[in-house]
Amino acid sequence: MEYLILFLPLVASIVSGFFGKTLGIKNSQILSSLLVGISAILSILIFHKVLTQDYSSNKLIFNWISSGNFHVNWSIYVDTLTSVMLVVVSLISTIIHFYSIGYMSKDPHKPRFMSYLSLFTFSMLTLVTADNFLQLFFGWEGVGLCSYLLIGFWYKKPSANAAAIKAFIVNRVGDFGFAIGIFLIFFFYNTVNYNEVFLQTPLLVKKELFILGVQFNLVTLICLMLFVGAMGKSAQIFLHTWLPDAMEGPTPVSALIHAATMVTAGVFLIIRCSPIFEYSTIALNIVSIVGMLTALFAASIALVQNDIKKIIAYSTCSQLGYMFFAAGIGAYHVAMFHLFTHAFFKALLFLGAGCVIHSFKDEQDIRLMGGVWKKIPYTYVLMIIGTLALTGFPMLSGFYSKDAIIEFAYLEGSSIGFSAACVGIFTALLTAIYSWRLIFKTFHGKYNNKDVNLGSIHESSLLMLIPCLLLAVGAIFAGPVFKETFIGNNNLDFWKNSILSLESFSLEHPPLWFRFITPLIVILAIPTSFYIFIKNETFTKNLVLKNKFLYNFLLNKWYFDELYDFIFVNPLKRIGLFFWKKGDINTIDRYGPDGLAKFIKTISHKATIFQSGYLYHYAFVMLVGFSMLLTYLILF
């Protein structure tokens, strides 16, 4: 069963990529979607076995590396944590595959697109089923490669190419840190297998390293390097700049990256490595602080964005911040719960946005929409459900997981935990405002698009709406159904050894007043947002005029791109230009290939003088040559 879960998406990728035209475009799309779907069904069965039978396994595929005492196997490792990720990755991917059949119906390269999607799924499944860091890194890089291919899928668009390259390079920065972490593990642990590393970690807690005269704790340094890798993949602040640009790819790509694959890899890494992170308070505090900053930073930017996909993208970035600061306070199970629920409502929002974009003939600016909720009522309702879940509206999935993070942060008892709880509450307010701004600007108010006739606005096909409906079911029920299993009083019976937490959390609830703050904010944000964005638009206009600097600061995404251009991009461009002009053209080419060619050409041209056809000319050359040879023999 495990083999099929992992390799069926790979088969689907091969089928679509190499045999798409042979089988027929439609047939190859359906077949690849069905193969990924079978993987999803089997993943659910594995999850059920884990849930009911305490199932776990480690199935060997082949011995990958063997050198002396160092052995690395390619295996399929299944425990509770893996089983949850299998369901998230394969199920969401299946839904997106079927959605893509409808969404990409007019694209001439559908088989290639489906092949990339399936390969993306395979890479992520390889990552989550690894039982060692080297195999995990292989899947990690596979996910990075597939993201490059998918973001730049419409390669004829310069902006898509630039976005793909940017995502690839920024992630390489994080991956460099991740690689250093793996090297340190290999060097000091003499193994990269999870179980062996986790068992040795308590023995190496006090080991110190001296690097360039600076003392570092080994475990802390490893944790920080692993976290750098997680920051890149999960778009945490400082390594987040690729995320909004990734929206240049087709909408199904955005949904897959943001809901089930790439950005969740970083969170998974931290949780998988909890037996290491638990022995470094410094690393956990840094994880919490970065998570808090990311949650607040991304939410503030989303307030003023106008691209429907970028708003949802920054929402993803913000929610990932929640997951990271939850992991940083040791509530790994709560972070995992939010990852699980987030997958459903975030995929729903992206696919719903895709339906809206289709209706508006590829328009993505919410300022050019409005007044269409009666035209596309099904999309409207589905987007409402996704928004309610995202904002944490009572009784929906997001409510259970997000509130749990805030409550656990409050109960953690430290200053970091209290700060995280406060940031979580304030970010929840911002989330509610920008989410309802998106809904009201898109579906309510006046119709503002002069290029698209209102009468042409219509619902998307069932191939696009049914996947959204399935995700809506998850957005509603995933939280209440699995709350007790994931984060209930007996959650240790479920997670077992897949997560390690050295400190137990209080089973008491926060004060009643604290528990009501977030739901109250979320509920009140709905009429407030409707009033300021629809009923009294002059309020927001005046607010922008009075706070022009702040508005531009947020609109330009805290000027991170400009800052990185100034510090890194432009200097490196100038250095490259210098070496190109002075080194390559004026030196290497001038005195190398080009210079040599010019010299030979000149000599050849001179030599043609003697190719006159006159016998005495040839005799003269022979005489000169003979004289030079004779002189040489006499002298030497």
C-alpha cells in the first residue's frame, strides 16, 4: 500500500508527460488524476489504520548509500505525523488535479501541466515519507524544482520567468542553511537516520563548537540551520519575497503550493525534528519570534493589496507564522492541527479565486470587480465558507485550530508565549479585515469592470465547482471532527513518538474573557468591514490620505524587495557586468579565442601573398626555408 501511495503520482507524471498526446489530452488528464486519487484513498486508509490500530511501518525500497559504517536507505517511513501529511498532500493534490481539468481546458500544454503537478505531489510525498535527512533533502529539492517549473509554466510571460527564478534562488538561500545543518548532523552524529539522530541528541546537548573564535552550542546551531531551510520553504520573514511573485503561475499551482505542498514542508521539518529542537531553548525562541513577526507582517501587507491571489498568498504567509510560533512554544501538535485545517480552507479560497478570475476573463484586481454575487452565487457561497474558516469564525475549522494556538500560547506561561498570544489576537483582527475586504470588493458594491460585460459573467463548470465543494466540506468539518484527536487531552495516544515535547501544557482553559476575545473580534469585523469598504468608501479613502506614508509602506511590502535589490541584487549585477566586460570580453575573448582567431586570420592573409602561382615564388620560399633549417643545424 505504501509503495502505491508514493509511486502512483510518479507514474501519473510519466503518463501525462510522455504519453499525453498518444493517449489523448483528456484521457491523460483523467488517468493522471485518477492515479493521484488512488494514492489519496490509500493515504486515508493508512491514516485510519494509524488512528485505530496504532499502525506504523518502515518499508525499505533499496539501499541507497553504503560507505564503511555509514548507511542510508531509501525507505517509506510511516508514523502518525507522516500519515497526517499523506492525507493532506495526496487529498488536496487530487482535488486540484480534477479542478485543473476544467481550469486549464483552453491551455495548449495541459499534459505538461498535469505532469508537473503529479511530479510535485511525488516530491512532497518523498519528503514526508523519508526516514532520514538525506532522503528528505532529495524530496525537498524536488519540491523546489517543481515549484520552479510550475510558477514559470507560462514561460512566454517575462514576469512568470522572473517569478520562477526568484522563487528558485530565494529557496536556495534557505536550502544552503538546511544543507549545513545536515552536514553538521552527519559529521557529529555519523548518521543521518532520524531515530539514530534523535537518540543521540540528549548526549550532545552540552557539546560546544568554536567557529572563527565564536562559541556555538552544537544542537542550537543545527536547529538554527534547519530552521533557515524551513524559513525559505515556508516563506517566513526575510526569505518570504518569492511568495507573492509565485502568483504568476496558474491558480491550481498557487493552491497546491500554498495549501498542501511547498510551504507546509518547513512546518513539517520543524515538527519532525522536535526531538532536536526541544533541547535548544534559544532555537525555539527564535522560531517563535520569527513566526510572530511573519504573522503580523504578512497580515499588514494583505490589508492594502489589490490582486485577489496576492491577498490570499499573504494570508498563507501569515497563517504559516501562526504554525511556527505554535511550534516555537512547543505546541507542535497544535501547529500540525492548524496545518491540517488550513489546507482545506486555503485550497478552497485559491480555487474559488480561480473561478472568479475565469468569470472576469483573467482579471485579478478586486478594484475592477464588484456586484456579481447574484451572477456567480455558488462561487460566492464557497468563498464565504473559506473566508469564515480562515478568519476563525466559531464552529468552522479555522476557529478550532487558530484559537487553540492562541490559547496554548497564553497558557505557555512565558513572556514569549504571552507575546505570541497577543500577536495572534491582533493578527486575527487584521485577517478578518483583509479577508472580508476581498469578499466585499469582489462580490458586492458596484460593478467596476468596463472591459468585461456584466452579462457575460457566469458560473464556472462543475469540474471546477465540485472540487471547491469538497474542500468546503473539509473547511467546515475538519476542525470539529479531528479536534479531540489532534489536540484533545489524550492527544499523546495519537501522536505517540512522532512528536516530542519535554514540557507538558496545562490542561486548564484560559479565562473565559480571553477565550471570547478572538471570536468576538472575528464576528464584529464582518459588519465593520462591510461598512468601511462598501457603505462608506470615503472613510477608507480619507484614511489612506491621512496615512499616505504607512499606506505606501504596506503597499510596497515593507520595501523588502527594494532593500534586497540595493544590498544584494544591484551590487552583484554590477560585479557581474564588470567581469563580463573587463574579464570576458576585453581579456579572455580579446586575447583568447577571438584574439587567436584574429592572429591566425592575419597570418593566413599574409601567407596568401606567396600563393601567386609563379614557380620562382615557390622556389624562393623553399630556399628561405632550407637556409633557416641549415642555419639551425649548424648552430645547434
